[in-house]
Amino acid sequence: MTFRLTSSLCLVAATLVTAGPCDIYAAGETPCAAAHSTTRALFSAYTGSLYQIKRGSDGATTNIAPLSAGGVANAAAQDAFCASTTCTITTIFDQTGLGNHLTQAPPGGAGSGTDPNGFDNLAAADGAPATLNGQKAYGVFISPGTGYRNDATTGIAIGDTAEGIYAVFDGTHYNNRCCFDYGNAEPSNDDTGNGHMEAIYFGNGGDGGAGSGPWIQADLENGLFSRGTTASNPGLPTMSSRFVTAIIKGQPGMWEIRGGDGASGGLSTFYSGGRPGGGYNPMHKEGAIVLGIGGDNSNRAQGTFYEGAMTFGFPSDATENLVQANIVAARYAATSLTSGPAIIVGSAVSLRATTACCANRFISHQGATISNQIVNTTSTTALKLSASWTVVAGLANSGCISFLSRDTAKSYIRHFNFQLLVNADDGTQLFKEDATFCPQAGKNGQGNSLRSWSYPTHYFRHFNGILYAASNGGPQDFDATFSFNDDVSWVVSAAFA
Ligand SMILES: *[C@@H]1O[C@H](CO)[C@@H](O)[C@H](O)[C@H]1NC(C)=O
């Protein structure tokens, strides 16, 4: 096929392809005041660091930059740096030059993390792989307890000043807890009253709208708003596409919710109107930035962030529609969540430890408890069955797997308080998530390491003979870095029984 475009069409096409979202906002006279993405540059000329990662083996850090000016993140550099160990995201750099970087969130009025100083957890660097125009990149997979923040910003809206916010999320990763947010919050890490936040909220909490969620709403502090009153908004659709573009914008006396599919089509406006009563008009924005948490560090929510920005001023719909076209042109797509030897759905397997102490031991259960037992061809059938598992498609994500017990009906390996247990499926979303694991290449070079889907810093690990979902260097004794790679690597073979 031959394309013959007029010069003006060429110009439009070239502008769409080469401009970044923040070039588009600048052209619309509402430039970005903060621009965050681990997947790509948001300015066409940006060549600086997108994010910093830290690895578990030696605590070293490195910065990940775009492959070219305005381009996709250099995921291969991350993969090389993190080979045979674990990595977390320590900083998401602000691309505007204003220095509004996001780092590990400190404790707040409503929550603290498990860090020794009460800081929130850092996201696994490899929890949210995707492709952009066919090139691999990693989003920020926020598990409960994880959060990023900047309490000392420059140029972010305060008081009743106008601003716009957009973000790209995963419409399949959410919950109804408070609060998976991106946007404007309190620098005190505390709830300072109605109207002191203006952030995008994404999840199935709050007043909500049509269907069962997730929905794009506004966290305006002490309320997740879907409209100008505290009531469900029937015009606010469930946004469950794999990639979701979410927009909240506000100016004196009014605000809007907009959104669309981050991989195709345009934006729709789901609310445009007045502010809620009771302290939200005028607004009292304070200008800190949160990601993955509420303004008071409420940190029980989950979601995935790929990119987002906050603007000076109230962007026009036309400007945002061009940003959406740019996001669609970036061609976000899902990619494999697994690596290493394939573990085939439908097969029956046993999982052997590879630590020198224990290489004759297999993952086995006695009731709910899972331990590492010596099993071989002379073992009793009961013991063989207790160490045998049917591989099924991941209960919460079919790109990963779940392990069904072969001696206890409807019962799966799941993590609970980061111990692995065999429990009956209770039908809840939480159970499905806790029972879903994404096999990776074994961290010590043998077999597979089995990473939790919902907490991708956590892996199947034996510790004093008991099985845990352990994080490398985390707060629990079973998170010890000593022997971590060996203890999380398992050789998968045909089941004993
Ligand atoms: C085989 O397994 C049984 C436990 O089922 C154990 O007592 C025995 O020592 C094992 N045999 C070998 C050769 O490891």
C-alpha cells in the first residue's frame, strides 16, 4: 500500500509521533509541572534518567534512561543490572527539570510501612512488564504497603489554583482499599481536611459508578468523589481495559473526570461540574505528590502506574485528546510475566529445593502448613501426594500459574502474612491474588524462582524447613539475604504422584 499524504497531514502525523505528552501540554499552554514514567520519556527531547533501581545482592543502584531522546526506557539495562538478584525502584525522576522526583514514602497519619523507619515498601522493578511499540519496559507495580511521595515540590498547584493530572494505569490491577492515588496531597503526610488533596484515585472503592469498578475518581481528601456530590455517578463507567488513561483536572469552582482505553480510542468526559460542598470549594491544595497511597499515607491499596504528569493550569479537552492520541501511539501492550523453564498449565509437578543442605527436599504440605520434606520413590503414597501439585492457570492472572494440591480438593498454595499455606479457595479476589505466582528463571541459575503476582518482591522460599513468600532483605527473619538466591530456586519435575 502506498500513502500519499498532503504536507499538512504529514505535519500533523509527524507532530503526533515525535511530541511527548508534556510537549503537547506545553503547546496547549498548560505545561507539565511534574512528569513521571518508568516506561518512556514524556518530552521528545528528554534523555535523562527515568528511574533509579537498587539491587538486593549488593545494594548498588543505577539509573535507567530512555534508549533515545523521547524514547522507551532501556529495560535491557535493568535486566542486566538485576540478573541473578532482585531489584526495587527507589526513585521515579521528574522529567520537567523542576526536581519533583518521587521516592520511598514516609509514614503518615494513617499508615506506616515495614521499613525500619516506618517508610512504605519499594516496588519490585520487574513486577509490571509491558511493551511500548514492541519494546519491553517496566511499570510500577504497587502492592499494599508500597508508596512513593515528594513533600517538597516546586510548581505544583496550591490553594484553589488550577491543575490537570493524567496517568496510565492497569485496569486489571486494583482493589477497594485506600488509596491508589497519583496527584496532589499534603506535605505533612497527614489528613489536614477536606479539599486538601486533588489526586486521581483508581480502584473499586469510593462512591463509584456503573458496574463493579474499577473507576477513575478524585481523592479530594476525606472522600473519593465520582461527581459533585457524595453519591455514585451512573455516568462513570467501569474501566477494566488492560491500559487505562485517567484524568482529573480542577480549577476554581469546577472540576472534571475524563478517561479512556490507554491502547485505543479517545477520551470521554465522565463528570464536569461543581465542587462538592463541605470544604471543597474553594480547594486547599497543598502541593505534595503521592503515588500509590493516600495523603495520610493510607497504604492498603494496589494498582499499576506506567506514566503520568501534573500541569500548570487547567488543560483543554483538545490538549488532553492529543495526549491520549500520543499514549495510543506509544502502543502499550501486555507481555509475558514469566521467565526461565516453562511450567506447563495442566501438568503435575513436584518442586525440589536447590540449597546445598536440602537438595533432596520437596515442597510438601501437612494440613495448611507447607514445609520442605525428603521425598523419593520409596516414600509413602501419602507423602508423595503431599509433595505433588497440579499446575493451573493463575487464579488472578492467567499469565501466571497457581498450584492445586493433589490430595486436598480445591486447595491451593497461597501466601498469608507472607507464610505459604495450603488453603481452600474461598472465592475471594484476595485469595485468587494470594494464590497466583509468576515463575522466573531461578535466581541461582537452577530451575525457577516463584514470584508472587500480587507482591512481586516476594518469592517461594524455604527457611528453617518452612515455606514463606520472602522478600530479599525484607523485615522478617525469613527475608534474610543470606542464602536467598539458593533458597528461592526450585527444580520443577514431574510429580511424584
Ligand atoms: C527416602 O525418603 C524417606 C522418607 O520418605 C527417607 O526416610 C529416606 O531416607 C529416603 N531415602 C533416601 C535414599 O534418601
